[in-house]
Amino acid sequence: MAEPPRSASALDLEDPVYRAAVVDLLGVIAYGEISAFDRLAQDARSAPTLPDKSELARMAAAEFGHFERLCDQLRGLGADPYQAMAPFVAPVDAFHVRTASSDWLEGLVTAYVGDGLAADFYAEIASFVDADTRAVVLESLRDAGQSAFVVDRVRAAIAADPRVAGRLALWGRRLMGEALIQAQRVAAERDELTALLTGGVDRPGLDLVSIGRLFTRLTENHTRRMESLGLAA
Amino acid sequence: MAEPPRSASALDLEDPVYRAAVVDLLGVIAYGEISAFDRLAQDARSAPTLPDKSELARMAAAEFGHFERLCDQLRGLGADPYQAMAPFVAPVDAFHVRTASSDWLEGLVTAYVGDGLAADFYAEIASFVDADTRAVVLESLRDAGQSAFVVDRVRAAIAADPRVAGRLALWGRRLMGEALIQAQRVAAERDELTALLTGGVDRPGLDLVSIGRLFTRLTENHTRRMESLGLAA
């Protein structure tokens, strides 16, 4: 993250515009977490072994823990967590419908590459919020054990059958594309949230060059994750 | 639970027959917990609202926490948790296949009545094991929040449409019947586990009258749970 956090004075939760942005940010991440819980629990059903199943279930339970922490934070701000999540149900659900995995390996790639991409993006936004909100956001984005497990299983699958790599590389590109589509949809509909990045009436934001750099960072991290799986990005 | 625990001296984990029984007991409960996780996560998908969905997801995550605790206990005994669970995969899966709920309310009744029945049964067995094993078992059987939530939702559904009560009463009886069938299957196949209740070469067990009383207690608790839902047992 290249840009430093704004000064705390500009990040006042008494300011209704800033507060709305924080409620949006916590709401979209919370709905993402319960959706990740749901998807991982579904993927656990297609696990080839009981240890694999329990590993996916463990990740799902961890995501639910993050969800609860975000709901607590929203309640602490006097917001209803479910109202805060409501605007993001349609885009997040659309992402999951369009990236419904057809097998165990696709599900694993989504858990690592898709969740990693979302985590990077929210972490970028978190550098523009107050320290308390940032701490809760970053904690909720912590790897739930996906990385090591998925890398191990996907590499083993490719070693056993190299043809798998081509199919999963396409899958990774599709995840990136669908994530961008839904992120743009959210950005277009949620002005306060978007203004955290792009600036508002009384707050400076990223200029176009900085937004370009942000996307470069996201793309580089995505490529690194794909490479760690042994996949072309 | 009417019968007192046996003296600790007879419950020696160095005794391979007793140890096998404890590994079986922890294994069957552990597989029951991860199955409950799976079923609750599935039920969460059919929840009518996001708060209901998150409530079911919370229960699922709690069951997974119990599962992990039981696996740790098995490892502490030098047992492989997945080997310990293996003999119980078929009967537990059969129970869940035969009691796959066709809607949200049936799922709720299963989460309360089915899990309650299993918890009562394991708690009875737990009174025949050493204190350390018993503590882990009883902790893993703790209500994961099912009771209050399910009673509230099912009673509200019956108030809105009294015809629901007849269908759910039948469902409760089916749960009881399928649970007894699978419990008998386990009892027939797992001698060491069964001997915890019925006694073995060097351990006294329950006589037929006491076994009859045990089933009376299970049935009474089942009836009480059904009544708390507003259902005839």
C-alpha cells in the first residue's frame, strides 16, 4: 500500500458521510464473509477425503468468526448489521452465482485467489479509514488457512494431471473478471464508499495515477497467487 | 442420569478394550459434529432472512468448534481422529440421508430434536467413562443455541399456520425412528462401545431393567422437546 493513511482529524465517525462510508465498508466485508462461509461449507461437501472436508469446514468456521466480529463493530457504531449488508447482497450473490465451482479444485482456487483478491482490495480501502475501523477490517481479512492448504492441493492435482492447469488458469481469469465487474457495480451505486478512495467534498482522494497504481498492485498480487498455484495468470 | 459413574480404577486408558471404547465414543460424536456442521450450513442456505441465515451459520461454526475439540482429545490419546470416525461414517450419513429436510422448518426441528436426542444418548454413555473423557464429551454436547432459536421460529410458524404442526409432528417421530435404527446398527457393530453400557468381561454394565429406564429417559426428553415446540410426540 503506497498511500499513507489520512490524518485522523478528517476521519470523524460523527461526520455522517464518513460514517456511512465505514458502515458500507464493514457491511460489504461482512456479507462477503458470510458468503465465504456458505461457499466453503458447500465446497466441504465435495471434498475427496474427511481430512480435506474438515479443513474446508475449519476455514468456513473462521470466516464466520470474522463475520461476527464485523457485526459487533457495526452494532458498536449504532448500525444494524443486516441493513448495512443489504446493499451488497445482490452484487456479492451475483459474483458467487457466476463463479459457482463445478468441482473441488475450482472451489479451492476460488477460496484462495478470489478471497485473496477481495482481501487485497479491502486492505487498500482500509488504509483510508480510522485506526479502529482499520484494525477490525484487517483482522477480518486474515488468511483463514486457505493459502498453504490450497497451494498444496492444487499443485498436487497438477502434478498428477498437468491438463488440470489450463482449466484452472482459465478459472482464475474468470474470478478476476467477475470480481472487477461486481466491484465496479458497487462503486457506481455506493457514493460514500467510493469516495473513501476517490475523495469527496472535504477530503482529498486518489488521483487517476494513484488509482492506476492500486490496480497494478491488485493485479501483481493476483499474478503472484496464480503463480504460487503453478498457474498462468 | 440415574446410574452413578463407575469407579475410576476400572476406567484405565491403558486397558486396550476400554481405550477402544473411548476412541469409538469420541469418534462417533466427532463425526456427528462435523455432520451437524454440514447440515446446519445447508439449512442456512434455505433461511428466509439474513439474520436467520447467520443464526444457523453460528450454530454450524459452534458444532465445528466441538468437532475440533474432540479431534484434539483423540490425538491426545494417540489416536488418528479420522480413523476413529471411519466406522461411523456410514450409519451417521445414513441417518442424514434419511432425514434430509425438505424445508427450513424441518431442518430446524432436526437441529433441535435430532441433535437433542443424540446429545441425551451420548450424555448417558458419558456417565460410564473417566472424568477427563466425560468432561470433553459433555462440553461437545452443549447446546449451540438451537433450543431457544428453534422453539421461537417453530412456534411462530405454527401460530401463522396451524396445519404445519401435524407435518412437523410426523417429522419428529421419523427422526426418533431413524435415530434408533442407526443407534442399533452401531451397537451391533461396535462391541467395545456397546460394552460401556452393557458391561464386559471385567466390568459390570446395565441390566435389562436399567437399559429400559435409559430408553424411558430418552423418550421422556424427546417428548418434552416436541412439546416445547408445540408438537405431539
